[in-house]
Amino acid sequence: MGEKTYDVLAVGDLNVDLIMSGMPRMPEWGTEVLAEGMDLRLGGSTANFACACAALGRRTALVAVVGEDAFGDLLMSELESAGVDGRYVGRAKDVPTGLTVVLSGREDRAFVTALGAVNFLRAENVSAEAIASARHVHVGGYYLQAGLREGMDWLITAAKAAGATVSLDPGYDPSEAWDGGLVDLIAKVDVFLPNEVEARALSGQQDIERAAGVLSRGETMVVVKLGCDGACAHDGKRFVTEAGYQVDVADTTACGDAFNAGFMHGWLDGKPVEDCLRLGNAAGALMATVTGNDAKVLDPARIAAMAERR
């Protein structure tokens, strides 16, 4: 179908992250906990992924919605600095840009999100021109975007018809109801990228190999992020695991999104799944050494060298 303008078209959430880092524990109601640091950064699972892909040298564009406010201006500037094409990012009137407060410790993190303009994204916002321009379409933040969910079947079908492959990261379901039509969509995408909590909740299986196999249904590459333990993949026939890499952790925000970018970077080059997992683990580990989505840390040569370790 000819040369594509973009290697990756990312569709989903873009918001500001206010990161409170170095917290000793999560606060309880009526109490106060001191953080060691604070940062205001570009955030959103999909936008983090897009920035990581661009850092890895992939031609990347983002489809999202932000407000016509100072935070929206900040995010557009950050996308440009990161090398992500923001021409498909919409600006919603009289709606604030989404904001997430990230409560981050050494081992884990929690989020409090005000969706704002994030939930104004619809599948029809993804133009035929954008889809036709992409080798690969990635959708993130599925459970945060009710409007986008309604058109997901159309979006996947349109991407496939244009010759693109498709990946999907569900993110956490704040309602904890799970599914919401997602399980049926998994069979229609090429790569599904949950973390272990999401994989267990969606499959109803506690054993991670069984969970990945159930979600794959023998059709889709299911890649499960296991935090510091690395990651695993199941294509319905074979289960593969790769251990993570030990680093000095500053913050775990955006590590899963960096993993997704590293994995897809290898997958788009046709590398074996073991190599893709190692690239993902290396990207996630390097992101853990900085605060927030600082994609500059994702030097392709450094990731490749780390991924060569066994």
C-alpha cells in the first residue's frame, strides 16, 4: 500500500502528570505524607508510549484531546519537544485538560485522575488520513475513555483495512468491573499489552501463564508486564518469559508504557518474541531510573546493549 508516513499512530489519553515522588507510603484519610520531590510532566499511557516510540527513532503521531488552556499548551509543546507529531491532537473548548496526580514510591505507584478532555476522544476523531498514514496503530487507556470504547471495533477494522497492525493496552479499570467489551476485542488486535493485575482480572485466572493463554485464544500475541520480574508472552501456542533488569529505581511512572514501546519497536522489526521482551524490559528498566515520562533516557543503543544481557 505504499510508503507510510508514520511507523506508529498512537490513539488515546494525553494529560498532565503531577508526580509526587519518593513517598514512604500511601496516605490514609485524615493523614499527611511528605514527598521527596514533585514534577509536572506530560502524561497519559498513550502519550507516554508515543514519546517513548519517538525516542527509539520511530516516526510517531498522536491522536488525543486536550483543553484550550495552559496545560493543553504545555502538552502540545512537550509533544513537539519529544518529536511526536501532534497535528491530530484536538483542543476542546470549555473543558479542562486532564490531570493525574501520581503518588510514587520506590516499589509502586497509585493514581488519582480527573479526566477532563481525555474522555472527549471519539473513534471518529481518528481521520482516514491518519489511519492510512500508519504502519501500526496503538490504542491505550481503554478503560479511561468511554467515548473511544464505543468506536473501537470500527477503528480496529479501519486500521486493518488500511494495512496497519494494531496493539492495545487496556490500563486499569477504575470501576473494577472489567471486560466492557474488551475481551471480544482482544481477538481482533495483533498485540495485547496488559500488566499482571489486568491480565488476571480480565481472564479470571491467577496463574499468569494460564491467564495469558486464556486471553490469547490462540489468535493474539498477549504480552504481560510483570514489573521488576520482567515480562512474558503467549501467542496461543507458546509461552515465553524474560527476566527484568536490576536498576536503581527513582520512579515507576511510565515504565509500563516504555516497555510497550520497546516491545513494539522490536516487533515492528520482526524480531523474535524473546528479543522483543528483552527490549521492552530494558526500556522499562531505564525509565525507572528517572522521574516521570522522561523519554530522553531511552537511548536506542543503550537499550539494545542492555537487552543483549541474558
